[in-house]
Amino acid sequence: MIYGALEDLPRYRGFCRSLDVLIDWLAENDPASLDVGSHAILGDKVFANVMAPTTRPEEGAHYETHHRYHDLQIDVEGRESFKVSQGETTLVEPFNEADDFELVDAKNGIAGDLDEGRFAIFVVNEPHMPTLEFPGDGAAPVKKICFKLIADEFFDE
């Protein structure tokens, strides 16, 4: 996981080719202006999934992982918490190749939050549990963007 202030994202240039594309796009575009839905930035290599969910309690939630895409997540309205785990996982829902998505359970999660202009990058195969209730807020609406960044090994496909 990479975690920080969105204004500092350019310092991670070179992490992967798709992140470099996103950094350039963010320099010229306001992500908060995107409507709910999917928006191509560079075809299927870099795109924005804009969502308007309600945050959820951790109880009953599962971690997700992706095999082809890194997730860079931000909140443009509201705020949320998340967890990330590097520990051993137990499969809950098998990998769906079309959606690049599987669900797992894991222990020893590390908590963070997306508020005040923060971002989190969850790297390929890293268990993460987004859209959790921010401490003290309870269930609350949030407008978030999950930028999907193709991993370098798949960039030229």
C-alpha cells in the first residue's frame, strides 16, 4: 500500500506506467467533476470507477484482491476508513477473471482513512477492505473514485 496526500502523488512517478498516466491526467483534470460511472483515461489500462456508496461496518465485510490492477482510491465527497492486510488469507469468493476480483478473509489488518485529500494505492494481490465507516460517523454516503491502474506486466497487452 502507498498512502498519502493526493497533492504529493507526483512523488510516486515511476512506480508503474499507469500511475504516471494518471498523474498527468490529474494535473489537467478535476476528478470531483466526474459523474458516477466508469470513465476511460487510457482505455482499459487506466480508468476511473466513480461510485456513490454508503460506508459499511467492518463486521461481515471481506477483503478484496485484484490480480491485474492496482487500485488508487480517493473520496471526493464524504469520508471513509479502510483496512489492508499483508497476512495469510482464506478464500471466500473465487477469483473472477472478467472483473479482476476475489474476496478473502485475513487477520491483522492495518486501518487508515480517506479524508482531507488522502489517497491509498492498494497494489496487485494486496488484500484491502474499502468503504468502511469512518470512526464516529456511522453509515454515511460517500462519493469515491477507484482509479484502476493496470500493472506493468500487463500494460503492453
